Amino acid sequence: MRLFVPGIILLSLLAQGEEEKAGLEWWAFQTVERPPVPVLEEGDGLAPIDSFVRAQLSSSPATRRARSAFRATLLWRRPSGGDVGRA
């Protein structure tokens, strides 16, 4: 049933005239392509998603990276073993 309805919609679009076929150029009917991972100078050892985020942040002049937190701050923010999962 899941494939039946989209198949009917696709067939009805194919049966239409050229003026009405513009729907086949919708984003939903385009093939999925993997974009290239941005290469950054300071991005050694980053996960691909981090490279995308840093490239987007560096392209915007209004944003800048915050400095790294001190080790004591990171330890203070870490949840203790008994509190994990509690609201």
C-alpha cells in the first residue's frame, strides 16, 4: 500500500502534458548526491559533520568560535554517575 499511492501519483504526472510536467523537477524526485566534505586548515581529525559546521560558521562574518573551556569547567559540567537520566 505504501508504494502504491506514490506510484499512482508518479504515473499521473508522467501522463500529463509538458506544461504540467514541471512537478517532476521537484526536490523530492531528484537523486540524492553526497556533497564533498569541506577541507579546513584547522580541521585535522574532525568528523565530517564538524567540518560542515565549521565551514558554515567561518563563512559568516558575524560569528566567531568561542575559546575552549578550562578543564575544571568541563569537569564541573560533567554529570555525576547517579544523576544521568533523571529530570
